[in-house]
Amino acid sequence: MILAILGGLLACVAAMLLYLAAPHQQMGRLPCPPRLAGWGGVALLILGTGLLLRWAGVATAIFIVLTLVMTIWSVVPVIIAWRRGAPEGKR
């Protein structure tokens, strides 16, 4: 069970790093170069997928990783936009 939790957490962190590496991300300036965040995200995604593959079957592990990544990539931009509020003059 620890492999599943750790693999899922690594996949979520990887999705965040890959989002931060995107040129149109809305978080602001990064403390590291986007290229480093991108490669770190890829490495963590591979590691997280590997841990989930040890815990579950191939199809299940891939489905879990893709679901977590899509959820992060769908929810994080909405949360950022919500926290920033409407632009001036749009209220």
C-alpha cells in the first residue's frame, strides 16, 4: 500500500512540476529554470509510474497515473484563476 501512496504522490508532484515548466503557466516566476522543472517532472513521473507498476498491473498503474496527472492539470489552473480573482475593471 505504501508503494501506491508514494507512487501517487510522486505522480502529483510530477504533474505540478510539468505544469510549472509550461510557458503559459499562471503561477508566476519560478525559483528554478523551467527546463529543470520539466526534466524533474519527467523523472518523478517515471519513478511514480514505476512504483505503481510494482503495486498494480500495467493497465491499472497507467490509468492511475494518467488520471492523477489530468486531475492536477485540470484543477490547478482553475484554483489559480479563482485565487487571483477577476481582473481590474471586470468586476
